[in-house]
Amino acid sequence: MIALDEARLRILSAIHPTGPETVPLAAGWNRVLARPVVARLTQPPADVSAMDGYAVRSADAVAGATLGMIGAAPAGRPFAGEVGAGQAVRIFTGGFVPAGADAILIQENAKAEGASLTVTEGVARGRWIRRRGLDFAEGQELLPAGRRLTARDIGLAAASNHPWLTVHRRPRIGILATGDEIALPGEPLPPGGIVSSNAHALAALIASAGGEGCILPIAPDDAASIAALAGSGGYDLLVTTGGASVGEHDLVQKALGQSTTPGGFALDFWKIAMRPGKPLIWGKLGAMPVLGLPGNPVSALVCAVVFLLPALARMQGQPEDAPPTIRAIAGTDLPENDQRADHLRATLTPATEGGWIATPASRQDSSMLAVLASADGLILRAPFAPALAKGGAVQVIPLASLGV
């Protein structure tokens, strides 16, 4: 067995970012920029009013003064003249401040009667004016390459006049579930069979991380069938589930070795010192990386969190760090750990003194999806970690933030 951190490092060393593609702005959400977004204009393009009111010279707009109104400047229709001594221009939010004016007298602080305006409360120079370039300037980098785009980012790109964005191509991930005993949801179950959950769970996780999960037909426990399906598509990464151990029907390694794909199958490593998820395959089928996950559904998803999500980040030009963790306190005593890095499914509840209490589920069987679905995070236990009393500090991978 190899250590978890070494396994992740070896996986990531063989992964490379996908190339760029151009997409419409409306399709940019959750995509990762391959090139920065640089402002194509200055915003605001001129000094504009931040309020409805009157564009004035602050020296004239003192309490009790009477000004003459000479025009209006609604948004989109600038006033063409200049504000002189004793004059005012009716202005609305977003309207360009006319030449000569140096402040906006808000309408609550003035009384208008026809073309005459009485100031009820004076205004300081520069008040209620949004200066040209307050938000950003033409040529300014607004969003860096490698940023996953949020709704706020899409709005900023639109405001800076970008109808198109250059992003990393979505990684295409083939998902191949194996086993005579499994059937897709809704299909008739074979004798002694179970419903396959791994492929759909992984496809959802891949989509949440910005990739495209391609679910392949289930491969029976037949080396030739597994080899044929594994070599059927040009994916950025092939993920298999099941058949990764050493049982009589665990055929993934054997099948990949029999593939007729040019270059054949090169195994990098197999078996990791982690729980759940000890039987894990990493190698290349020709030029295509292959990640062989365990068949137990919890093992498959935990391994996907630990290894697949960082790989997807790297494919999209993002930092490929280990999953982020938060600090919590143990909600119960934790026993001494063995040689495998453990990932305990746990719930998180607020602590009275702040922070979180992480309480592991009473049963940690790697087949129990209901336990995983009700968990908020994974308590990390290092190999050979000593026993920890209730209230001790632990590190937890929060699952909701990862789309799990």
C-alpha cells in the first residue's frame, strides 16, 4: 500500500489542463477561465449621479439659496450645456453630471416650483457623484485565468462588455461500472442483484465540479467486455467502479491489460493506505488516465472526493489541492487508528462556544449510502493516530461545499 498523499501526488502529476474554448457569456457560469477578463470600457464612463436630485455648484447650493433650473439629465440623455452660477439641472440616478456642476443636491433637500429651486439643506462638493472609473477602468484585469465563474463574475464580465468568454474545455470523464450483479436504476435486477448507484453519483459529482460525466453501459464480469468498453471513447479520464480488488471476479486490471488500445495499459499503483477505499487502481490506457475506484458506494465516493475532485480541478487550470477542511471538536471518543488514513462519516452541529462539533456515525460500513447521505463531513484520522477523547480537535472535510 502507498500513502494517500503520495497517491494523490502521483495521480495529479499525470493530469494536464484541458485546452481553451470560447463560449457565450450566458454559458459561462461555473466554467473556469482560461484567459483573464480584461475590461473593454471604463465604468462608469463619466461622472454620474448616485441619486435623484439636482446637479449644482456646491458654492451656490447653500441653505436658503434659490437656483434657476435650466434643463434635465435623465440616464441615457446627458444635458448638453453647462451649469453656471445660480443654476441647477434636474438629474436622475445614472445621469451624466453636466459640465460646471460639482455636487448633487438630493431632491429631499430642495423644493422645486416651476423653474425655481429653493435649497433647504446645503451640499458639499463632490457629494452624491460617482466618479468616472469608480468601478473599473478600460484595460484593467477584472477576473484572472483559473477562476471558476460565479453569477457575480458573469455580471462583471457583462458590465465590462464581454459577450464571449475563453474557458477551459469541460473535462470528459468516462464512467464504467462493472459487475454481473448490478443493474441501472429502473432496470430489472438480475438474480442476487443490486441497483448500481456509483455511476450516477459520480456523474453528479463530476458535473458539480465543472466536468462532463459520460455513463457507459454496465460491464459484466468478463475481461473482454470490460476491455472493449474501457477503450471505446476518447475521454480525458476513465473512471471505473468495482472489480479493483483481488477476488476471482475483480477483473479490471486483467481486462485493461488485455486491451488492444495502442500502448496498452500501464499500471502506476494499486492499493492505498486509506479507509474506505483501499483497492484503488491508477494507470494509463494508452494516453488516457484511468482511475479504478472500489465498488462499495461509500468507498467510491470518498475516493472521488480525495482523488477525482483534485484531478478535475487540475484539468480546468485550478489549484489541485487536497479537499479543504475545517476545524471541529470530536463529539465522541475516537479510538486509536491503524495504518490506514480514515475518513469517518460524521454530522456537524454548532458548538455553544462557537465552531462545530463533529460526531461520527455509529456505523461506518462502506456500503451504507444512507449514512453518507446524512453526513455533513468526513472526520480525518491520520495513520496511527492515537486515541482522542471527546472534545479533542479534529479536521473535517465539509461535504456540501464540494457538491457531494
